[in-house]
Amino acid sequence: MTTTGSRWNDSSMVERMSSNRGRRYPPEFWAFFDATVRPRIGDAPAIADFGCGPGLLLLDLAGRLPDSTLRGVDVSNAMLENARALDFPGGAPTYVQHDLNTAPYPVEDGSLDLCITANVACFLDNPLVLLGEVRRMLRPGGGYLLFDWRRQALADYIENRGGLGDDPTSMMGLQPFHNRFTMDEWKWLLAEGGFEVAGEAQPRVSHVAIASVPR
């Protein structure tokens, strides 16, 4: 995650995120990835996960794309410590600590085939800063995968989150971020940031997945 608040540096948050890995990235997410994203990036892409958290998405990517070069960027010490301790097949990713609200990001121009943010962009002060950096870092032909929360009715949000065993009262601090953008607003932000949508899906009732490429 990208906020410097204590929530993301809490070991209990790391444990909770790790325990619901299958829920976070369900088969529908990977079906969308395989159909829409993977054909564009080839078998040995350079991929960066911005706001990589405890490294779970990078671990899945390493299994699916064993010849890829992976990077993880996150602001949280606790998240990065967990990610570095994971057992990756082949070489481990490169990790960098950085706040995604602050540009430039510590990645070279034109060095990536795929940039990913998962459950991150909704927390940023200005997602257009992220999109500007993604455009800078992508190689010609590269793409961006956004996987994030979509706005929903408060009662629906509480019901959908209930499966994680949270007290509804404790969810209210996250709710304004999770309910920030609709699918159309995500697509508007991408267009404003200079991207064209290449595919979209709703892998979870609470989430959108949008694959895009620079215009």
C-alpha cells in the first residue's frame, strides 16, 4: 500500500492480507489477465507492481511468468519485509521503498513492459500522478493493469466486506477510499492520463480490472 499510516505498517494487516490471498486475486482476475494482458507482454516481460504490499501478486506472477523480471514498490516497511521473505521460484524480485504520491518513482524511463496497481490507486492523493509516471516508465507497446475497488452502496460494501470477519464499525475508515470511483470514473481518469482502454472486467463484485495502453 502507499499510505504511510500505521494501518499498513501493522503486522496484523500483513497477516490478514496474506490469509485472504485467494479472495484478493480470484480465478476471474487471472482469466482476465491471461486473455487481455499476457498476450501483449510476452513470456519474459519486465513487470513492476506499484503498492506491492506483502508481495502476493508478485509471487503469483513469478509462477505464471517464470522468465519475467519483477519489481515491487511500496511505502510500508512491514509489507516489504514480508515480500522479501517469500520463497520465489527462480530469482526474487527487486524491491524499493517509495511513496507513490511522490514523483518521480525510482524506475528508469521506458524500462517496463507492464505496470500494475492492485487496490492502491484509490488511496492516492492524485491518481493522475501515478498515470503520468506509468507512461514514463513503459516501453513502447507496454501496458498498465489497474485492479481496484469500485464505488458501491454503503450497505453493499459492508455486506461484501463481512466475509473477512471485520466489525462494520472498523470498516468505515477504509470505506471512503474503497467507494471513491465508479467504473466510468476509473476510465475517465485513464483517458485524462493519456491511456486507451484495451479491456475491462469485474473479477469481484467489489472490484474492477482495466487493461490500458498509452495513446
